[in-house]
Amino acid sequence: MLHWIPEPLTHAFMQRAFLGMALCAIACACIGSHLVVRRMTFVGSALTHTLLPGVVAAWLMGISTYIGAGIAGLVTAGLVVLVGRRRESGEDAAIGVVQSALFALGIILMAQAQSWRDFTGLLFGSVLGIDDAELVLMASLCLLVVGVLIVIHKELEASALDEDYASMAGARPTLMRLLLVALAGIAAASAVRLVGAMLTTAFLIVPAAGGVLLARSLSQAIFWSVTLSLIGGTSGLFVSYYYESIPAGAGMVMGCCLTFVLARLWRAWRG
């Protein structure tokens, strides 16, 4: 049975799939930890819908879907902050409005194509088809997200604990929230090829939610989130390799969900 473990790694397409999964898992888990700690999981959920028009528009124009997803993520960040600045709206309402509007726009763009089947890979991912150029792009996005998070770590931590104190100390909490949403959009864009526009929330939120259960600090939460994301993604790829009826993207998502369940059980057992 031990030969089952190295066998998938003998194939070049599986090697690229594992590497792409690892890069996206790191980026998404790091930014997802901040979203969960700040109780901004609704942002991650909204990105699943708001990335759709960018991905579809890029496909229709014949350009990289990463570019479309990245632009859509940045537009989402700007719109959420712009609409949410008004007190009568609030951030939750702003996210709901932006999510609904952009998702509807994505469906309208999809209707312009001749067949809805053309969007199967965009909606649900195609991790086994990753090429070397996409790996380079994923690595660049991962370095960008992790690098920015390291640079602004102190400001993020301060504004997460007390926005009023952080504002007095010059941490600019509003700017930090804008950067978080923008980085979440970039991280989600890197995962579109893996799990599709409809399942990116899983890579952003699920491992991070499990990591927070096992951690006593933000740094520990990030470490455990990345660990659970890598375990879930790896197990999902192995399962999809040996059971061809299970899509790789869905398998990775279910693997991440399973790691969350195990983290929850461990937390309950430890009291």
C-alpha cells in the first residue's frame, strides 16, 4: 500500500497540481486567518460571487482569467469600502449589495457565450491542467500576499484588537480593512484555477476557521491555517487521483472541511 503515496508524484501534471495547491493554500490561509479573526468571513464568501464577472469577462476577451479575477477582487474591495463608509449602509449591507450586483453581472456575461458548458472549468476549477506559466503566476501572487501581510502585520494586529486605539496610534484601521479585502481578492484569484470561482471561499475561510480553533495567538492561527489547508488540499488531490469520479477541486474542498471537523473535535476534547 505504501506505493500509493509516491505514485501520483511520478506524473508531471500531478506535480504541478500539488505545487499549485501548496502556493494557493499558503496565500489563502494566511489572509483567511486575518478575516476569521476580524469576523470578516462574509467578505470571503462574497468574493466567490464577485470574482465571477471578472473571470467570465477575461475568458470572453481571451486573456488570462487570473487578470480578470484580480481586477474583480480589487473592484470588490473598493466598492465595499465606498458603499460601507455611509453609516446608514454599513459594511455587511455594502458587501451584500456588491455581491448581488457583481454576481448578476457575471451571469449576464455568461449568457453572452454560446454554451454554458464552456464555463465548467472556470466555475469549479481545473487544477490538473495547470501549466508552468500559471505556476509562476501563482508563486508571484503568493509572494505578494504573504509579503504585504508581513510588512503590515503590526498594524493589522493592532487594528484587529482595538480600532480606536489603532487609529490614535496611526495604524489607519480603515486602510487596513481595505488592504485585507484587496489581498483576499488577490488570494482568491490565485485559487480560481484550482477550485473554481464558486469554491474559492473554502480555501479562504475553512482552513482558517479550523486554525483559529487550535491557536492561542494570531501567529499560531496562521501557522495552523496553512497546515490544515495543505493537509486538506493534499488529501483531496490524492483521493481525486485514485477515484476519478471525484473532481479534484471538490476533493480539495472536502479535504479542507474534514480538517476543520477534526480541529473542532480536538478543541472539544481538549475542553
